[in-house]
Amino acid sequence: MMQFAEAMAMLRYSLRARMARFAMYAMVAAAAIWLAVAAIWWLPAQREHARLERDIAARRAMIVDAARAAQVADAERKAQAGLALFEKKLAAHAGQAQLIRDVARLAAQRGMRVVSQSFDDGRSQPGDGALYLNLGLTGSYPALRRLLADFSGLPVWLEVVEAHIERGGEGGQVRAQLRLLTYRTDRVAAQ
């Protein structure tokens, strides 16, 4: 506190001289002018900076919206194509014999062997046009994976409902019991 009081006393003593008062007033005026000029230049620059940030945010939002719209349009195109393929496969006429021939041919191409097969026509539920194919296979696990992935290439709609896979012995062989689902054309059309 003492130092402040001494500094104020020295300032009062110094201001007794006319040139010292003039210098102090000039210094205060120069500081005020400098602050005014800085505020005049800074405020428009700050406003311009804020406007640019708003413009950038708006453009980013437009880009994100455009990308999202493109993604939605792409997903819709894929869904329409998938729906058309599903309807085409659902309308394809394949009897039991043709279905087992197609599946056996595909299994043989992928290195799998069909060891058993049976059908269940899904009559447990009225109006159900389902046809279940119970299929026993043997082969390697990679061949089974390729077979399951290639079911979508068949001309009829075929879906894996259940799959039980066991090791089948030496050499990485597996035994698989698959329950596959497809729909009969005549029942689907009658619904």
C-alpha cells in the first residue's frame, strides 16, 4: 500500500510541471486513439470472421446433406434392385427335383458332397407356400463357406434357416446339416 501511495505522490508532484501534464494528457489521448482505431479495425474483422464461420458451417451442412441424400438414393436403388431380384427369384418355378439338382451341382462345384436330403412342404401352417429342404453335406469348412455364400446365385430364393456343423474327422472335414427354405410358385401365386 505504501508503494502505491508513494507512486501517487510522485505523480502529483510531477504533474505540477506544465510539460509533464501535457505529456500525460498526450499519452492518455494517444492510448484512447489507439484503442478506438483498434476497435474500428477489429470489430469489422471480427464480424467478417463470424460471417465466414457461419458460411463454412452452412456449406459443410450442405455437403453433409448432399452426401446423406446420395447415400439414401444409393440405398434405395440397391433396395429396388434387391426387391426386383427377390421377386424374380420368388417367381422362378423350381420343383423339388430341380432344386436338389441345382443345390447338388453347386455343392459339387464347391467341393462338397450331398450325403442326405429330405423335403418338408411346410403344411403345418395354413397358407404357407414354404418348401424346406433338409440337406446333409460333407467337405471342408472353406468349401462349406463358399457354398453358403453362393446360394444367392441360384435361380430360386433359397435361405438357410438352420445350420449344424460338426467336425467330420481328419483333414479338416466337416459334416453339416442345413435346413433351407424356399417357396413354391403355385402356393405363392395362390396367396
